[in-house]
Amino acid sequence: MNFDFTEEQQMVRDSIARFVQDDYDWDTRKAIVASEKGLSADNWKLFAELGWLSIPFAEEHGGFGGNIVDLSVVMEELGKGLVVEPYFPTVVLFGGLIARAGNDAQQAEWLPRVIGGDVLGGFAYVERQSRFALHDCLTTATPSGDGFVLNGEKVVVFNGEQADHLVVLARTSGEQSDRTGLSLFIVEASAAGIDKMNYPMMDGQRVANVTFKDVALPADALLGEEGNALAVVEALVDEAIIALASEAVGIMGVLNTKTLEYAKTREQFGVAIGSYQALQHRMVDTMMAYEQCKSLLFKALCEYKQEPAMAAETIHALKVLIDRNAKHVFGEAIQIHGGMGMTDELDIGHYAKRLMMINTTFGDANFHRNRFVETAFAA
């Protein structure tokens, strides 16, 4: 099987790699994270100009017409630079939901705006009690006149602080944990009745807890079929997990490279610490952990590209493996760097923090281990 990238994919990969190397060094990223908005508007405009925001969207909307492999290439390279601009929440989640669930008018209105960098979006789906159960939803959207009234709270909304529009998962019928009765709505983040509590996560990403109190929504705010949103959301989450796994693989590769370079130059007792066989064995183990994740990611990409339903079992396994192997890779990177690995000034710990956040997004290892068993027995 040929795992080589196409010419277009290699061009995108090289473009992002050059940006990270030339314009997104560690000091630049720290300054962006510490800024008032936590992102660079100039960078976001550049992403649009270079076509990165168009990758997963159809050509009829001005997109690149890419597939899951193209998206994986982008996410892996962004991961290598720890890029904090909201590509995942805006393009993968917000744009992905509109592309999957939106009608022709909604897609024509919103997707060109996402591609052009004119909108920052997010997906509000997590609630305090829901943990990883997407269908556990207390937020309600009650019919009122020709539209709906939205009430409830969503927490840890990625890019919630800067998003000007959100896709909100709300219950239009049924009980708290029913799999039916869930609907999606496009909501202006500054609408009357919305209150946000903004805060940074440990990986530098900005999120928000968003409260909705009697928020009036027009009829055309409904995204997709009323009451049947869960299938759309679950399908998007599979794609999002692959995207995050690609980012994690990129990060693990960088950690291994940086640790190897450090071991070659850091001297102890007059010799480079990389000359000690015990450390060589440990670095070989982390390289194998990285290659395992990369191989399983390729398997998930091949299956998903052929038929998304085929990849369900592999996606659960991938999430479990990423969780386990990422902890091993960043743990060894911190250990081999010694006390420096724990400092906030060095990027090693920040790569580790981002991996920890990826491991808890859309389900941790225990959650996906159980889902893997359920999927395997169901088959």
C-alpha cells in the first residue's frame, strides 16, 4: 500500500512547516498566548490567504475539496508548532457541522465565511454533568412563534472566548439522556441573553463557559433536521478524533526529535548523556511508541477514507493508544531534559500539556476502551 502524500498534500505540508519554522518560533507563540485575545488575527488572515482554512470543504463553496488525509496533514503540522489559532474549533468543528448538517442556503452563507477567515466559530456541546456522553443534554431549545428560545449552559467551549458564532447542541424534545430529540443551532455569540465566563486552559487554548438565558433564535438558526442531530455529531466526532490524533502524532515526533538533540549535546561527567546505553534504550522506546501511533493513524485514515463506518473500531483503539503512548513520550522527554523539562520557559512541558488536553477531548482512554469493546462485540 502506498502511504506517500500526493503532490498537493506535500505542498500544504511544506507550506505549514515553513510558516512554523520562519514565523512561529517559541517566543512568538508565547507572546500570542499572553496577548489579550490569545490568537493572532494576522496569522488567521494568512491561513485564509494560503488556503489552509479551505482544506476540508467542497469546491462549490470555494473550498479545496480535501478529504480526511488532507485534514490530517494540516493538523499534524499545526501540532508540531503548537499553533494556538483556532483551526480545530472553527474549521473542523464549526465548519464541519455546517458542511454536514446545513442546508444549501446555510452552507452557501457560512462556509465561504469560514474559508475566507471572516468568522471564528466553536461548538458548544459539553455540559457540567455530561462528561463524555454527547447525548446527555439539559440545554433546551423550546419552540416559540416561528423560532426557538434557548436556555441552558455549555462548558469548556473551545474558542468560546473569541468565537463570534457557535453551533449549539440543545434538546428540543425528550429527556436528559435520550439519544433522540437533540438539535443543532447556529447562534450569534453576542446575542442578548448570552453570558460567557472566559478562561485559559493549561495548554494555552482559550475556552469559555457559555450561559444561555431566554435567547431568541430565528427559525433558520436550526441546523439540520430537528431532533436528529446526534448521528451528525457522532460522525463529526469520529473525524475530529482522527484530526486530534494527527496533531498528537506531530507533537510526539517533535518531542522525540528535541529530546534526541538534547541528549547529543547535554554533557554529564564529560560525555554526552546520549552516549549512555540506558538513555538510548529509553529513546528507542519512545520512538517505537510514536511509530505505533503513526501506523494506527494511517490505518484509521485508510478505513475512514474508504468508508467512515468501517473505521469506528480503529478510531476507539487509536484514542486509547494515543493516550497511553503520548504519556510515555512526554514523560520521557521531561525526564531526559531533567529539571529544565519542568520549566515554563522551555517548550517541552507545553507540548506535554497539549497532549494531555488532546487525551481528554471527546473521551479519555477508559471511555474509548469501553467503546472499543462494545464495538468489537457488536460486530
